Amino acid sequence: MNTRKFKIICDGQFIGFIFISDNNPRFPNCIVATISPFERRGNWNEGDLELVGQRTITDIYDPNTTDNEIQNDLLNRANINQEECNNFQIIIY
């Protein structure tokens, strides 16, 4: 199984992961993708800053769907608005 891993960055801050897998043995001839968004709560000054995981979304896609199409679908479904960031990035790692 080939899995591509991506970090979602908004204005230099980590806000989630996207995983896209080909050849999943449970779903042959499909792409399986997952988004795991995170939200920052608290602040550094008060010492209570934490990352809180939001609902994880997993779905299957047609093998002809591009990574960009999958990423955009998952971002929309996770209510992550790229326009709210001055610098939005999805970085493979």
C-alpha cells in the first residue's frame, strides 16, 4: 500500500494531516483518504496552549481522482477555509 502524507499549514501553524493511500487491500481499485484536522486552544502566555483533534474524515475515491481534488474535497468537508489564511500550504512529508 502506497500512502502519501501531507501536513496542513495555515500562517505557519500546523492545523492537520491528510493521508492518501493507493492499493488498500480492503478497498481494491480505490483510493482511501483521511483528513485529521487540529485546532489550537489557549495561548502561550497563559501556558495552556494545546492542540485538540477535531473529527477525522475518511472516504474512498475513484482511482482517477487527483491528490489535489481529494485534498480540496477533504478540506471542504472538514470546514477548513483556505481563504482565512494569509499563507496556506499543504506540504508532503
